[in-house]
Amino acid sequence: MSQPIDLFFWPTPNGWKISIALEEMGLPYATHLIDIGAGDQFASDFLKIAPNNRMPAIIDPEGPDGAPVSVFESGAILQYLAGKTGLFGGQTARDRIAVTEWLMWQMGGLGPMAGQAHHFLKYAPAMDPPHDLPYAKNRYRTEVERLYGVLDRQLARHEYVAGDFYSIADMSIWGWASLWEGQQQSLDDKPHLERWLETVSARPGVIAGRALHADKRGDFRKYKAAQDQLFSKP
């Protein structure tokens, strides 16, 4: 039996990408919680694995040539796991190009923009002192809406994001898209996105990955110390 992969995790959209992938791929894993509200991501031991002080990260004791390897950045981890298992990365060269395109779209577009929307719409107004910035709120809310329009049009043509097959691109996007209400979005004019969200949300691997330490998921608006760790440190 394979040795378990060490998963450094907190229950956020980026963390869910990897817990979902590990569940979908049937890989054994051991979870190590990185409490981002407490500042665990700045610990020296974790920085050796993830020098950008962000989770998730993994250590695979059975990496290339059988030697251990650590991987940080959620997109890189998804690509690594797909390559390791031969699963969910696309079966043909054209499929793999599409998966990479949409994975990069999430990493460079939806993730950062939705993250900023959450920050300025939810967290910044609740900080001490409050930072209620109409321009920033509208800027990121509007950009997320544009991105969901792009996604809805793609899903009008295909069952899943990269084509008619489920892939790591879907895993990367689902966590952020599932929080559309907190980003002050509507699905009324995005029926294909709504259909995709329902389909992916019903997958056993997604349910299990999303449930991992769900009890730890808190509302950082309530905790000044957590805000300082997340929003004040360089």
C-alpha cells in the first residue's frame, strides 16, 4: 500500500482543491492543520515546504524516483497529483491543453479576484477600523461577475469546464464558485454554471474533501487577532 501523502491544510477554497483531489484519486493522506488565523503559515518548518507562506502544500514520501518531494501552490499540486496517478488531467494532448488553460484561468483569474471580492465585501468593512471602500467592492464584484459569465458560456458548450470530462480544472474552480453568494453574485442568468455546481457538489469525492475539518472553518470578521495574521503581515 502506498505511504500516505502529508497534506498541509486549512478548510478554504484553496485547501479544498487538494483534499478533493486526494479523495477523488483515492490516495491515502495524513492531514496537518495549518491554522491561518493563528499564523501557522509563518512557522519556520512550514516555510521550508511552502516558502510563500500559503497553504495548501504536500509532501509525497513516494515522489519522483521513489524519493520524497514537497510541492506548494495548489495548481502545481493538482498537476503533480494528476501526473502521479494518471487521473483527471485529460486523456489526450488536446484535453491536457484545455485542462491546463482552465487551471491557469482559475489560478490567475477567478481565485485572486474572488478572494479580493471576499476581502473587500466581507472582511474589510468589519475590520477595526472599518475599511468600507465602494470602489474596491464594485471593482472586484464586477470582475467576478465577468469571470462567471466566461465560465457559464464555456459550460454551455461542455458538461465540465475543460470538456466533457471531469478534471482537476473542475476541482480547482469549484471551491471558489461554490461561494458565489458571499461574492454577491447571482446565478439567475447563469444556468449552465448552476447546473455544473449542482453536478460537482454531488460527487462523493467533493463532499468528502469539502467536509475535511469543516468544523474549523470560522468567520474571521469576528476575530481581531486572526485579521492581524491574515491581513496585516507582509
